[in-house]
Amino acid sequence: MISLAKLHENFSTNDNIRELLTSHSIPINKIESIDNKFVYLLEKFLNEKKLTRDELLTLTQMPLSGVSFLMCVANNIRENLKGNLISFSKNVFIPLTQLCRDQCSYCTFKIEPGEGALLIEPEDVLESAKKAAELGCTELLFVSGDKPERDYEVYRDKLKSMGHKSTADYMISMSELCLEENIFPHSNLGIANQDELLRFKNSNPSMGLMLESISERLMDEGMAHYRCPDKYPKARIKTICNAGELQIPWTSGILIGIGENWEERVDSILELNRINTEYGHIQEIIIQNFNPKPGIKMEGQPVPTDLDMIKTVALSRMIMSNNVNIQVPPNLNSKSYMLHVFSGVNDLGGVSPITIDYVNPESPWPQIDLMQDTILEFGFNLRERLPVYPEYLSQNYIEKHIYEKALNFVDDTGFVRED
Ligand code: SF4
């Protein structure tokens, strides 16, 4: 029988954790002052490893005064799974095209024809790949708007002149080109069908598509996903399941603070866990907080608080199976990412030494050295991974020629060789 009181005592008497919580105004209270229903549920989870949806929803009501108890439970899972290891990847970000047929209210990525290049030309993609590889990056993160060829004739014509019918065709061709360099493509195309994914698999060891939210309500007029055909949750779930059938190691995740409520947040995580239970291919989920920027439709929307993020991260760690890594983007949480590590996070995502985050251009990446120093101060070991996690580095998931190439980059732990 695991005691919550004992676990919390070990957690909160660690000097580093105590100082961290205090500096973020997170109180460390005695168990007697916490509502019995929360104590009961956390002890139940500690001993049975499972809670019902209703019980998880009750835990979303945890106030600030008791959140260190939720953290210690999620941190315990992370610790048992990963010990003192935190991972990240070194990447270059290639926004292959910033045209998009969707109109998300939080977007800062999309441009219209005439506001910039229709796409990044192949020679520029290749130059970036070579430069990134020289600087030691191992991940080439391809990102694009969703299906712009459906809305923009000028873009369709441009693709046609290059011998491509779609953004997917172009991204696949660029992935194949760049795989020849010392770097691995990780494509985030958007909605994709099985045939496209199968072609991607030949050059991508892993890929990604955020679920963002399971809420269809967000597609209503005035909501974040109004007029966004590619944000229809069932279409996104279908893509993630298609990838599952092909056993493509997959990065997914949710957005926090785009108008969803707690019930929808928990249901989104439960859905990702359901898909992973069926296919086993979800290598990580990203918990990404909405970050308002001047000029966007959601400019005035409040940002998620540390408490919102801690609870979402901790519940994600409690819900998701052990094979799933949990990530928060450190550039969107530069002052709080250690709080999230102690709430269950074990990965700090793709950090770019050479490109800005085009999706969140105002949020610079923390320098890798700085991040390493912080992590070390807390007694962790920061290891670089490929876009594909060590657990998925096998021919069961990735094509033989990519697998053989990957082996040249990693040591026997599956992380990038430190020499
Ligand atoms: S799908 Fe992406 S690029 Fe398109 S509008 Fe939404 S956030 Fe912007």
C-alpha cells in the first residue's frame, strides 16, 4: 500500500523542489488540509493505477493549495519510468509552405499569397538540411499549412510546375531528398490518408499530428476552429489511427487554452490513450499552451495558468500508458518547464540552434547550454534523442534503411551518441 502522505513528504522535503514550488507561489500543505475526496482518489490511483473518467474530472478541480499532491503522484510515475533522464532533440524547422485553407483563431503561421513565398524551394530546403546537419541537428521538422492546394490556384500551379499534385507530394519528395543528408525528417503534414502516410514512412522515422482537442464545439462560429475543415476531430483521429495501422511512431498532443473546458481536455487525453492502447504507436504527447500574440483573433483570450498546465500535465501522465513520453515546449514555458518536469514531463521537445519557432515566433528557444545547466542543477541528465524515441528505434516501426542509418547516430541506449 503506497501512502500519499509519505510520497508527498519525500517530494516536498527535496530542497530543489521546495524552492521551485515556493518561487512559483505553490503552497506545500499538510495532507490534513486537503479535501478528503482528492486524497482518496490520489491514493486509489497510487495503488490501483487507474481512475474512471468521473474520478479524473474530480481531480481537475484540485485547487492550488493541493496541487503539490497531484504533482508528487505524477512525478512518481515519471521517476519510475525515466529515472533522472530528460530528453530533447536538436532540430531545424522548415515551414515548407505557410499557405493554409484553415482559419484557426490563434494562428500566427498562415500567410496569404503575396505576403511571402508560396513555398520554400527545394534548393533552400536542401541547404537548410545540410547546414543543420553540420551544426549537429538530427531532426528536420517539416511543417506546413493544411491542404492549401485546395484553396489557392496560384499554389496549385506552382506545385504542378514542380511536378507535384499536393503539399503531401512535395513534403514526401523533400523528405526523401533530405534523408540523404546526416539528418532525419519528421513531417507534420496535417490530415493525411493511408497512401500518403505509407509513402512518408519510407523517409520519416517518425511523424506527428496534434489532436489539439476532441471538442467539436470549438468548430462553432466564434470558436477557435471555426472554418477549419482540417481541425475536425474525427478527421484528425482518423489520421492518427491510419498511422497506427502502419506502425509509424507518432507525436500527438493537445492545445490548452483555446476555448476548451476541463471535460474536453480530459476526453482529449483519454482519446489519445485509447488510440495508443489500440495501436501502441504514440511515442509522445505534447501539452502545448496557447500563447496570444498581437493581431490574432484570440489576442485578448486569457493564457492558461501554471495551475492549468500542471494539472493537465499531471493528469496526462496518470492517464497515458507507460510507452508514451510527455513533452512541454520549453520556449512556451521558459520560466516554468521545471515545474512541468516535476508534474510528469520527461521531454523538452525539439530545440533549434538555428531556426525560430515559426508557429510561435515571439518565443525564442532556450539556449541548449542554458537548458542543460538548469536540468543539471535539479539533478537530471539531459540526453539528445532522434525525432524517433529510443523505444521505437526498431524495424518493427521504422524502415530498414532508416533504421540502419539511425544506428550510426545513437549509442546502446538509443540516445544520440555523446561523442
Ligand atoms: S491549421 Fe495551422 S497554419 Fe492553418 S490556420 Fe490553423 S494554425 Fe494556422
